[in-house]
Amino acid sequence: MVQFEDLDAGPDPREMKDEGNRLFKQGRYDEAAAVWAAALDRLRDLLPDRPGGRVNEEDAELAECRSSIYGNMSLVNLKREAYKDAIAYCDKVLASDQANVKALYRKAEALRKLPSDQGGGAWATEEAKVTLQALLEVDATNAAAKQMLNEIEHEERRGAARKAFTQWSPLYPDPPAAAAASATNGTPLPPFPAPVDVDMLKGSPDSLTDEMLALLRSNGIAVCRAGAESSMSDRGFHEASAVFASGVFDRPEKPSSNPVAMLNPVVKQLHSITQKRLFEHLEHDSGDVSTTGALANLLELVLTFAKSMCKRANSTLGLQLTGHTDPQLWCFDGNDDRYTWHLDNASKSPMRQHDDERRLTLLYFFSSDLLWDTERDGGAIKAVKTTDGALPARDISTLLDHLEENPDSERVLDPHTDTLVLLRSDTTWWQLQMCKRRLFCIVLWLSGSPTGPAPPPPASVSTTDGQPQPKPSEQPRRPSRKVRA
């Protein structure tokens, strides 16, 4: 038992704790830690450790002071990135108070940040999850603990996806025969695309579209026909035939649609690798996690595909293509309340990247409400209406802000006549959750010419609201007609 006359023989640890608190608030972490360490030394003389952490009733006040200093030392070591020491002090707090929420949270944070050269790794991540779960048993409404647990689980899924992804060979390796031999989990890559039969194209341009739609549906991908594939096939037929016959693009007299013929093998490959390489590792998650990780994963996958597609175009068609990704909603058709996504040349939309009228665009649309029923909805897509008289939102952040402020602004729109096909796979549900059930799209497009890569993107002009605008020559022109769903 502590005799209070013993305190007269040296400094009072309670006062030392307060002095450390003052230094900590001033950001003088090393000095605060030194004062607290001295206070613990003093308490060690006054309160020798007893089995099981038990103290006599008379010792309770100083024991509480010691536990508080342990907690302070865990925090200051977190600040100093001394994570092993932070964990040790958290354990000291938890030895006498297993339900201490602050100690549980700080221990999980230190375990999560513990570098590998200090013993961190899979075990530390798992221990952090166990610690957070223990915290949530004590305080089920603790938002910070829920967020950290969601972030850890998301990082684990992302790491698994990245590991699986890097184990695969490129989509179009050199030589092509290597693609069929590459495998993961015993599943071989999709076969290398066979050349398109030009005679078949000449016989029935629209049969290519039908074949593509059937192929996608057979792979479990919901397809919205949108009523525009025939016109796209018709316009792209001659160009597609020339590409596969000669291996080069001939610049037409005026812009025309991208060759539909290329979409059949390309879309098949894209969705095969998307499903097998990434989405199987990223399961549905009900947690509220940030969009950043999801976008980074998908953009990485799409851009890798773009590079593979460019290599394929160079080796088989003699084309020098450059792959780009654009995660923003930049296309619109000139009406105040309509969003349009194009699958042809950029003359109708102010795309930021350079366009030489040879762009193959693949669109991904994600929305929790975007559940197409071709019989019920036809070609309709969901979009939002911005403020009356204003142009549509130019980027996804503006669109999300608008949706939050105007939840009733969502509406059904008719697809543009240039909309070839809208794709939604059930395997993308995780992405919807990661994006908090908000609408966004990712655009992949390939541009180039037989002579070399595409030049840099044209300069943009900023308006008074800070949004970049296209040059006058790049202003979108209103489409001549609409296809009604």
C-alpha cells in the first residue's frame, strides 16, 4: 500500500503526467515521452507490479494514473511512428481494462502501420482485424473502428486481386500462341482471337453485331441493344472491311464510326479477363469504403488491356495506337438535360485527349439502379438533370455533388443513335458498392495512325467557373436524330 508520505520523497507522478500532457499538446512529443517515462519509473517505485495487475484499494488513484500514462505513451509512440512500442503500451492498458476503446483502436492502428522490417505483415493485419472486432463488441456504433476494418478488408481484396493480376501474362503476348498456355488457378486464358472473315462482313454487316451480343450474353453479361447497332454496323462496314483486308486504316472523306468488326473479339477478351483476373477477387462488400481504391483497380486493368490491344494492332494491322483512359463524363449532346456517351469519333464531344477520327471506345457504366431489362426498358439509361439552363456536369465529382443535393433529379434518357452497346455484368457489383452506389463511367479509347502514336492532347480553355472547355473547333454538334427506346 502506498503511504502518501512516500510521495514527499520525490516528484508526484500525477503532476508529471500533467506536465507531459502540456508538452504533448505543444507537439513536443519526445519531451512529453521522456516526462511520462520518468513518471512511470516513479510509479514503479510506488506501485510494484502485482500478479494479474491487482492493486489494493489505497493504490487505486495512482494505478489509474499509471494506466492513463500507458495510454498516453501509446499515443505519443504512434505520433513518433514507434509502432512496436505503441502496441506494447496498449497491451499494458488492456491488461487491466480489456474493454478500453482507445487502447483497442490505437493498437489496431499501430498493427496496421507496423512495417515489415519491424515484424509487420499478414499476422499484424489479421491481429488488427481481431482487435477492431473486439472493439466493436464493446462499442458496436464506433464509426472509426468500422471504417478502419472496412479499409483493411478492402486492402486485402485489392492485394489479392493485384497478386492474381500480376501472375497473368499480357492479353496479347508475343508470340500470340503463348496466350493459350498462360493460366491461373488452372484456368487457361481465352484463346487468341481468330481473324474476322471479311466475306462474312460483306454478306451481312449486322450479323457481326448479333454475334457479339450473343457472345456477351452467353458469358453472363447483360446487354442493352439500344436499337442502334444496325446503323453503327452499316456505317462502319466499309471501313471494317478495309482494315481487315489491308491491315491499315484509310482516312475517309469524312468521319465515320469505328469498325464494329473489331468489337467482337475485343469485347470478348476484355470481359473475359475482367471477370477472371479481377472481379472474382473483389466480392460484394456492404461497407462504406472510398471510391479511390476501386477506381484505381479498374483503371489499372483497363489501361493494361489498352496497352495489350495496342500491341495487337501493331503486330497484326501495322497500326501505332496509343491507349488512354478517361474516368470523367465529358461527352454531352448539347441539350441541357441529357448525357450522351459516344462510340465513334470525337467530333461530337469535347474529349480532352487527341482524336484523329480513329478511336475505339469501350464504356463501362456502373449504377446500383442501372439494371437493364431490354423488354421493359428498351435502350433507356439512367442519368441526371443538372440545374435548368446549365450544361451537364463535366466531371464525376460535380455529378456526385449534384446527386446529393438533388436526389430527385435522376431520370431515364433515350440512348443516342451512336450508342452501340451498353454492358453491365453481375460481377461488377463490388464496384458499385465501392462507389457508394453512384453513377459513373470509365472510358477506354484507342487512337492512332499507321505512321506513329497520337500527338499530345489539344490545349483547353478555362471558363469563369474553372471548368475546362474545348476549343471552338471542338465544340460538340447536336446529333441529327434520336433513337427512341
